[in-house]
Amino acid sequence: MKFCSNCGAPVTIKVPPGDTLPRHVCDACHAIHYQNPRMVVGCIPEWEDRILLCRRAIEPRHGLWTVPAGYMENGETTFQGALRETLEEANARVEIGSLYALYNIPHIHQVYILFRARLLDTDISPGAETLEVRLFVESEIPWDRIAFASVRSTLTHYYDDRRDGEYRFHMGTIEPGPVKA
Ligand SMILES: [Zn+2]
């Protein structure tokens, strides 16, 4: 950030009085522009023994597979966001179920929140940010072509839980580093 979104004057990075971290502070109107993590909300849409994955048409990780998920909007709840993203990316209608995974990704300032979900029908098709949508059984999951560590970890837990016959909530932190194959 170079200019104040409030008045257009230049901003300076400094620790405001009473604060502990450097912020973008406007030199003219003294507005403090806080930057906080963003929420990524999504779901694992289930259809019988299959799950829906989307192949990304956008960067980052163009061409790789993920569950439907995206940035939460102001004014919506986490499950409304997951529902909307699933509709936008896969033209898929789901009923959102239980909270399944929460991942902190501090180095990119994101928090992932993923739900289980029931796909209501198989009338699915790629949205504008998606190249391809498909229903996968476990043996077909493209593990070496999954876009994000958070999604790979979620799906690994998901199939472990399925084998155990009990879906548990999973929480973790993704550290920086190369994406594991
Ligand atoms: Zn200003």
C-alpha cells in the first residue's frame, strides 16, 4: 500500500501509539490501515463414494486440482461462502454439512475452513475459474496434481477417516516450503 484509501495521501509504515506492530498509517488523515488474514472457505462435495474436485483455470496452481473454495465475502457466513464458491467454480449445488478442517497458513496470511457437503445432483460443469470438474473415487484422486498442501492434507485425513468409519474435525498449520508430491 502506497496511498491512503481514505484520502489518497501517501502512507508511512510505523507503529501507531499503543500498538505493537508496524501498520500503514496515513500522513494526512492519520487513518490506520490494518491488514489481517483472509478466510478461504470451501467444501468437500460428496456423491456416493465420490468427491467433486475442480481443476484450476487460474493462478496460482493453474491446471491442478482442488476442492471448491475461495475467499469469503463480507456479509456472508462461512457456510454461505462455501456454498457460493461451489456454485461458482463447479456449478454444483450442495448441502453444507459439518465443519471438517481448519488450516492456519500464516506465511500467506490465510485461514482455510473446509466443510463436508452433500452434492444434490450430478449436473456439474466448470465455472469461469475452472478448467474441468470431475467426481473421483479414492483410487482416482490425482495426489501428485493437488493444488494446495491444505487440500492434500484435508483429503488424506478424509480417506483415513472414511476407513475408520468416523469423520473427525482436523486442525493444523501449513508451513512454508515446497509442495510435497
Ligand atoms: Zn488518509
